Amino acid sequence: MRRRDFIKSTAVVGVAAELAMGGVQAHVPAHNWGNYDFGSGPLVVDRLNQGPFPQYPPDAVIPTDDVVMTTTPSENVVPNYGMGLITYITADSGTGEIKSDNIPQAIEDLVGFPLGQLLYVRPTWREIQPRPGRLDLPDYLKLVLALAKKNNKRIGFRVQMCAPDYTHEAALPDFVLDKVPKVDLVLADQENSASAKRYLQNPHSRYQPRYDDPFFQQAFKELVGLLAAEFNGHPLIEFMDTFMYGFWGEGHTWPFGNNPFPNDQTAERTWTSMLEVQLEHFSKTPLLTNTQPDFSRVGNSELLDRTVRSNNWIRSDTIFIENEQIEALSNRPPWTAALLEQGLPGKPPDPRGAYEGISPAENMIAHVMDIGANYWSLWNFHQISAKNLMSYYQAYPAAFDRISRRIGYRVRPSFIWSYNGDGCLGLIVGFANDGIAGVPGILRVTVESQDGKVLQTGCLDAGYPLPGKIRQAQFVLPNTTDWKGLKLSLNPEIK
């Protein structure tokens, strides 16, 4: 253990008591998500009548209805909030992952990549706050923000507190490293020594800080407060990734077997408290928590449970790995968005890599769709460039076009019935979802006159309509005599 003025026992007791104030539950065991009680989801305060709508006595509700209009699925790409393909600008190793002699131009090319509807950045704490008291964004992040606004693209954001692929510097700023004790990591077993080689070469990935140290907690709260003051509810920010333990903030330090805490209870209390800080500050912008199984025993399952119960979202940093993550992603509540990060190979497409005519890229895309993702990463693993991305699109256009048209939710009024009752015109609209995910939140539907006057507005139940199902809703329209020419708009309400 690195003992740099090691924390006194009284301070340990003090921070433990502080962290315990928010309360902490017992470890949440692995469970099936399909019928698990996460609650009823976001509260619908302006709920539309969603049926049933019997036509015949004695229960007739709409005795004179007729189907007056139907629609069919569109083949266009339809961007919206809470869904889309995400062009990665930086990931594991910052701008060092962008393969170009002209980084600003390479970033501009990535932002302009036509297939990506959103952008993603993953800076370190050191990069965005080198000194206490204020944020100081690096030039490349300022450029991404400016280009996002210019190109009408929103941004997903993660701040790393441990970045093992940054071989030249630590992820934490010096003002934190100099004050917080650090604990050396120990391999779980010799079997994993080869896998650990890349981490052992980096001195900053061979230890973890005492996250429960009072100074660390104070600095962390300041950082989250500064981030929220800048980005909570910011029109360019789509979501923020939850801070999690260890490598890349994914929630683990595999293949190392220990963690920096004196016991697992302290680890869970610490991370639960840190999640609560984020939930408090990011009241408008969704938080995404990784579904990473709790290999390092730091309370991941409790964080994930609280994330879903607070109507925030989830993500995974790979798809071809633990079946536990697939269970969570594919059986999540319908109002919970899911992001799937799965990097394309960092080399040009190779037709010889196909198996039974299916390339690795096409296989990947098919499985991202299988779990019903809202987002998918456009990312060449450790070889980021618009040219690499385009080479894959040109090699497999059908697969990329398919996911572009199906990712997330795609809601349309499939059936429209018109009826007359009590002297009023009424509509029953049957909404379809041609996407692969539920609506991440609540869908507000508004009927307007031709001149823009709101005739009725209200919300469907959280998550609806579901893919492959019809959700009906009633609209009673006094002082309206004809359904023709009316306008229907659908807008998601999230946090």
C-alpha cells in the first residue's frame, strides 16, 4: 500500500459516518429483470385515456367510430432525443486515439460524419479540472462543443477518474493525487497475468485512490457541482455517464482482485453516496450507469438498481461478454434507455474475416439490435477517424442503414379512428413503434388546429408505445367539426 500521510483512523470514522447518512441497502443479488419490480416508472400527471374503447352496447364508448386514416413505416432516418448512433470523438485514451496529424481537422471530420446523430467524449478529471475551484476545458473539448452546436448534434459525456490507456499521465489531477492515499492493486491469479500486462506497464493503472478519503469526497462533490452548473439541462448535452469505480469508470479493475477499500461495506457506502451526489446535481440531464457485474465488489448492483428506480438510464461497454449484462439490457423497463458501446475493429474491413457470409461488423450490429438499444457507438477501437468509419459503412451499407432506421423508438399514428359523441368530434389514435426500444420516459401527444391552436394535449404511459404493439389514446375535440387538416405532434418528456 502507498502510505502518503496515511489517513488517520478518526478521519476514516468521520467519512464513513458521513457516507452512511444517505443510507445503504444490502447487496442487490443478480436477478431476472423481466418481471422485477422497479416501480411504475416516471409519474404521468397528464395521462390520456388509453382505453379500452368498446364499440357495441352495453359498453359502447365510441359507437360511431370509423378508421379514417392509416400510416405505414418510413424508411427515412428519424433522429430524436433519447436515441441514435453516436460518433465517438474520444474514448479510452483521449486525443491519442484519433489517428491524424491534424487533430482539429480530424475532429471536424468526425463531427460531420453523416451516419452519426450524436457525439461522445470521455475526458479525464485532470483534463477538465487541473486545479481546484473551476473547470478549465481543454481546447479539443471546446472545439467539440462549438462544432456540435454548429452541426445540430448533441453530446454524451463521461469523466474518467482512472484511465489505464493514458500512459503519459494520471487521470486524477495533482491536487487530488497529492492529498489522497493510494492502494496498490494485486492480480487475482496468475492466469490473468498476460491480460494485465498492458495495465502493469502504466504506473497510474496499478493503484486506486482511497475514494472514501474525506479530501477526495470533498473534491468530487466540487467537480460534480461544477459539471452540473455547466451542463445540467444544457441543450447540447444528451446524457452524462455515471462516475463508477476503476478502469475507464466502468465499475471494475479486472483482472486485479482487490479494491482500495478496507471492506466491501465501505466500498458500497462510498459509491452509493457518490451516485446520490450525481442524482442531486443532474436533475435535468439523464445519467447512464454501466451494467458491469460487480467483479471488484464495490456496490455496482446497488448503483444500477438506484439508477433505474430514479428513472435514469443504463449502458454497457461491450456486448459479447457477460450474459448478466445482456439480461439487464434486454429486459430493462421500457422507459429506461440503454446505450451499447461496441467498437468496430481498428483496422480496415477484411472480407476474409466473415463467417458464413456474415462479417464481424454485421454480426455486432445484429446483436446490438437484438437487445433493443437506444444508442450504439460508431467507434473504431483505438483507431478513431472518420475515414475508418466510412470504410466500414461502404463495406456493409445494408447493416448500417438497417440500424440507423431501427435504433431506439420510432413512433407513428398507425390507426386513426374518428367518431362523434355528445356533440364533439373525437379521435382514437393507435400509436405504433417501428423501433427496437420503448420511449425512454413519457411521450406527450398534442393535437393542434391548422393555425397552431392546441386542441388537446396529454401523455401516454411511461415507455409506451412498445415495439411491435399498438397503444391507443383518446382525444376529445370540442368546437372541432372535421379531423382533416389537424396536426399531431409527439415529444418525449425525460427528467
